[in-house]
Amino acid sequence: MTILVFDSGIGGLSVLREARMVMHAHRFVYVGDDAGFPYGDWDGAALTERMVGLFETLIEQFQPRLAIVACNTASTLIMPALRSRFDLPFVGIVPAIKPAAERTASGLITVLATPGTVSRLYTRELVRKFASHRRVNMVGATRLARLAEDHMQGKPIDTGVLEAEIAPCFVEADGRRTDIIALGCTHYPFLVNEMRKYAPWPVDWLDPAEAVARQASAVLSQIDKDIARRVDGSAQPQADLAIMTSQSPSAAIVRLLGGLGLQLRSQAFPSLMSAANSNCCTESGRACSTLRK
Ligand code: DGL
């Protein structure tokens, strides 16, 4: 049985890592929409249309049992559209605002995410529901996801940019300081060690990936009573795959995916082709860049 794990790039590998641990009997297909990366500043309607088109192909091709949208920027927008369009359980990821609000000692927490995620109504509602008794600082970072992609590929990163991006996360008020930063982008866990070095004081960096993996596993157990039989090893194991929508990931990404035991597979996405043809050089520069890549 296949589980899809989807992100705009390679950041969702932080969720795949956890998902594989709790659902080890399953076959995973990791999909990085690197042709659309970064998702942080996409218009909501255009991103929804794009992702629905991609999932159409992915679901037809792999007949997955479950899909994990390992991208906060997408999950805070698109879950209702995916659930109403496809007859498949979807699990998304959102910033760990509730746990942060429960655990903070100082009462000052920060949500560090893409501009898309911090601006979403869904995210604002999470704050209203679970953290209205706390002081919540929302930081939309425009360059961190890209830095994470570079760092994951072993490229040097501009630490001045990193420092500037995280600086607004740290707030002091009435003798208290931010003590928890909720990581609202699946790319950021790969930068935590770097971010720690440039943090003006120590904080907890909350990554919801493990909780999401456990949630996905619970959903799966509920819908599939055959799990125990498959854990026994009676089913033929299939290789875990990775698909990058650009069809031309860098050599470093190919190595990274291979090192994680993911076989790179090329996959055509008709919706990308038709979007590129109809929008090219009109309102959507992204469609053009898809073609160019
Ligand atoms: N990894 C994605 C997230 O969790 C966002 C990165 C991007 O495409 O901007 O929000």
C-alpha cells in the first residue's frame, strides 16, 4: 500500500522521515513540486488549482491509501479542496500553535512560517482558538525555505540572511522573552542547528512532523484493518520513490534522495503542461518558468 508525501520541494522529507518510522510496512512515494517552489508567495486560487491537478495524476498513477500534505503553506489552504475532490484520506501539517501555547513558560511564542502560511485565515483561527491567552508573534520569512533547500544540498548559505530572517522571532516584553518558536514550514527543521547558532537566546523549536506522522498512522489504522497482515511481511515490498515535478533536480538532490533510499522516478503531469500552454506569458509567470525548467 502506497502513501504519498507531498511538498513544494525537499522540505517535506522532514515529515517523510517521521512517517517512515511509524508506518514502516508501507511504501512511500515522495513528491516535491520543485517546479512550483517556493509556495510561500503563491496566490491561493492558483495554488489550489495547481495542486488539485498534480494530485489527479498522482492518485491515478499510484492509487495511494493515504496522502500526507507535508507543507504548511498548502495545508493551511487546500485541505477542503482536496478532500472534496478526491475519495482519499488526506493528512496535513500546520504549525504547532496549540502545543506551543500549552508549553510556553513566558507566554510569548512565535510562529515562524512562509508569508502564505502566516497570512492564512486557517492559521489565524488556530491562534484565536488555542493561543488567545498568549502573545503570539507571527513571522513570515521570505527566504528561509530557499536557504533550507540550499543547506540540504550541501551548498553554503548566507548566514547574514538567516540571522535577519529569524531576528523578528525573538521578542522581549515586560521582562519576559519568547521561549518557543513553532516551526510552520517543513523546510525549517533542516535549519534548526544553524538557527540555534544565530538565536539571541535559547528557545524550543517545535516541529510538528512526528505528531503528523502519528496522526497519519492513526488514520491509516482506522481505515485499514489489514495493517497487521502487511506488517507480517506477506505483501511484496515495493521500492520507495521520489518524483520531482521539474524532472530535472540538481545532482545534489538526486544524491540526497538516493541516500534516503528513494528511487527517482520521472512522471509527466498533464495539468502542468496545459497550464503552461494556456497561461504562458499571460498572468502566470510561474507557468512560464515551469516550461523553461
Ligand atoms: N515546505 C513548505 C511549508 O511547509 C513551504 C516552502 C515553500 O515552498 O515556500 O510551508
